[in-house]
Amino acid sequence: MKRFEPDRFYRPTDPEMRLIATAGTLAIWRHEGRGPGYVKMGGRVLYEGATLNRWIDERRVEPAAA
């Protein structure tokens, strides 16, 4: 799976963010206190790549051996 660049900040509308969710879903999650951590700078919302990678890793599911 393609990973986010750890030292880069992503805007909710960046195409790479579609891996996580749409910009609208991200906005709903922020309002509900869910989803990946973010930074507010002025009126902008930014997601750090390292935080996104960690958030994805926390949701990893390993299926049980059959």
C-alpha cells in the first residue's frame, strides 16, 4: 500500500487523502471528534503524513488462520 510522506502536511482536498476518505467525510469526522489527528493553522486544516500512516496502521486487521 502506498504510504503518506511522513514529513509532509496534506490538506483534506489533496487527492492522496482519498485513500482515507472524502473531504466531506473528513469534515464530518472532525466535527464528531473521530478520524485521524489534524492541525489547525489559521483557518486551514492539515494532516501530517506520519500521523496518517500511524492512523492507518492502528486499523490493520490480521485475519485468523483458517
